Amino acid sequence: MRNKLFRRFSLMVAITILFGASVVSGSNKKTDFPQRIAPLKTEKITIAKGLVLTKPQITDHLTADFSSEQGKLLEWIPVIETFSFKIETSSADLTVADVQIEIESCTGTKEIFKADSLRIRPGGEIRIEADYQVGREIEGPFKATLIARDKEGKSLFRGSYSFGYPRYHSSRDLKRVSCTATIRDDFNSSEINEELWRIWRSNPEQFRCEQKDGRYWIHINGRVGYNGLASKVEMDTRDVVLICRAGIETPADASHPGLVHLCGSGTWSPDHWFEIQLRDVGGRTARANLAATIPPQHRGGSLGPLALSYPASDGYLLKITSDASTNLCRGYVMLNGEWLQVGDAFEVPARKTRAEIKTGGGKRGESTTLWFDDFRMYPRSETHYVSVSLIRPDNHYPGTRNHIGWPPICFNSENNKVSLSDVSVCLYAADGKTLVDKTDVGMAFGYGLLKLKKAPWDIYPVGAVIRIFFKDQQIGPDHIIHSEAVDGLYPDDVYTIILE
């Protein structure tokens, strides 16, 4: 029991620190989230005799609901704190009034809150305490009726208002919750990531590898088999792009190639493969050609070579694309800002995708140093979205959850009902100006699927900006995705953003 209580207390402390919460000792009122103020929508004023009230408002906060057994956070529940109204004018003889407000949920549940003997003066305020929890079973549109009477019971004011839950004022906390680009490495650590890679040592006495200066290095001599890295991780798709930078440091005319390899081996998947081979041919030039192991009927076509000028220490940016709809693989090298295709496209049938960066071959007496950097393999942008899921602070879907009507709805900070076409998610380039895609988001599940077909990017990852809109009003700040090396936005990424 002590451990359970300690865990619950620790979680409460964490929530308090995270959200700037305050818990008032000795009080039933627990403010776990900052207060929110929103206007009530005025529907009708039927009586205004000796008292005129304006600026109707509702103040609330969110409070945490925990499981009593495990101390688990179940959900955030809105708690209405007060209803308030500005006293615009009043008759000279009116000094106090009895006020009540009756609220009715979409399920017909009614509650009455009263404030008796309130002091009335122009420019002052009528405030009615509520302390009323809005559980999920009564979410939706609410009606409110305010009645003010003098001490003799005579009606001074009667007004009808509306508001609703769930209501959202802003957005926060962009978080990537899924990334299908599971094979990626910037090689910036001092040790090889052996959870991602298997070190392939066919010739341990002639092969040495290391990670330093942000690159993966291979030192090789003599005639050898394959040596390098093979991914332990596989992708359950053939619809991928592989990007890697590679270079050969020494010497000129060495015959050990740098091999960037797309492999199909895996469970019930044939070991058909496709690779780009990079060679230094001397005279400050290099060449790239293809190699493939595929069924005989697919072997026709050119394997290259493609002649390349020597880029000194920068190496070459290499790309392999695999189109799952056709099984066609293509190889490219970036030169002078353009992708140049190496040879022809080849059909490489397989079911899985793995990757290798390695070398092999060579001649007796030769020694070569090669390097690889910023390796990543990710789903093709032509066929994959970026998904944004709008959620509540408790990870639930954003719309009403009481199943009293379809579709689920929510309300904005002005207490206006948000319809299906009112909420949108926009993806921008890192400059915040170039719109990549815009999509409407339904409140039932909160998913926005952003297409990348018209994106200005030809390789990933990238930096980007996500914005949430209720109609034409941006809700919350710019949600910025930073990019460096192999970190950033990829096709098929899934992000969550909290509405609050």
C-alpha cells in the first residue's frame, strides 16, 4: 500500500511541476491546470427591469481523475468554477439581489447554483460559484438560464445562454509517437549501435572498422569478402528510399568499392538485392555503377557506370529508391545539386527490406579507407502521409464521448460549436511560409493526414512547421520540427498535439 500511495503522490507532484498546478491544502478544490475563461453565448434576454447584465463569462479548469487502485491517470475533467456577469446599469434603489443560474446538459441533466444577497452596483460584477465537474457522460452543448430577483422576489433580469464541452483554447506539446524510418544512423556516437547493426567480419585479420568524427570508417587490405555493417532491423515494406553519404579516402585506383546495399532478405522473403558501388578511379575522379541479384527474366538493362568528379572530403550522396507498386529499384548520385541516375531501373521482387553498408573484393597488397555517414531508410513520400493526431491532455479523442449524437463535436474558446470542416492541420516547410498540405480533422478521432506529393523536399528528414486552425484562427503556437543529420520529419511519421 505504501508503494502505491508513493507512486500516486509522485505522479501528482510530476503533474504539478509540469502544468504549474497548485493544490490548496485542506480544501476540496484542486487546481491541476491553469484557469480558463470563455464567454457565454447570449441566446436571449427576456427580462431586464432595473438591472442590465453584460459580458457573461464562464471560468473553469481541468482536474486529474486517478484510478483509486493503481494511481493511474485516467482523464482530465473540466470543472466549472464560476459564472460571472458585468453589472452594466441598475436602478437607484437596487442594492442587493438574489441570483441563480440553472444549467442543463444535452442529456437533460440539470443543476442550479445560487448566490443570495449579492451587492449590486453599476460597474460591479455578479459572480456565482459552481464547482461543477463536467464528466464525459454529459459532454456536449449546455443551456444556461440566469435569473435575478430583488429581496421581494420580483424578477429583475432573465437571460438565456449557451456553452459547451469539450472546449479548446490552445494547443501544445508536439510529440512524435511513431517513425517508420527505423533504420537510420548519423554515426555521431563513439561506438557502433549494435542494436541496429550487425558487424560483418568476413576477414577479421584484414578488416578494421570504427566510428569517429561523425562517420563510420572501414579500413581494409588485400582481397576480401564482404565486411561492414548489416542492419538487424528490417522494414515490412518495399516502398522505401535509402540515402547515405559515402567516400573513399585512400588511395587512388584502389579497387575496394564502397557498397550501399538494399537487401530483400527476411522471413519468407527472397534474398534479392540492389546496390550502388562507388569506386575511386584516380585522376581525382570516381565512378558509380549498379549491381543486383535478381531473377534471370529481370536482368536486362545497363548497370552503368556513371563518371563522377572528385568532391574531396565531402564524399558523394547516394540514393536508392524502391517502388513497391512495380518492384523497380533505381540508383542515383547527387552531383552539382542534381540527382543523376546510375544505369537503368531493375525489378527486384522481395517482401522485406534491410540495408547494408560495406566493402569487398580488392587485390593483394591494396589498402583502402572508406567511410559512410548519415544513413537513413524511410517510406517513399509519394505513397505515405504525415499523420497528426489531435488529443486531449489525457490522450483521449478530442470530440464528445457520450455517444449522444453523431458526429462528435467540440467547442472553441468563444463557445462556438466546431463542425467537421472547422478544424484543420497545416504542414509548412521550415520557413513557415511554404504550405505543403492542409487537411480537415474530424473530432471523432482527431486525425489529420498530410500528403507529401507536392512537398518541396526531395530527400528526408526535413524541418517543418505544423499549425492548428479552428476556421481561420490559429490555435496555439507554431509546432516546430527541427532537422539535423538523420533527425527530423519523415514520411509516415505520426505526431500528437494536445488540445487544451
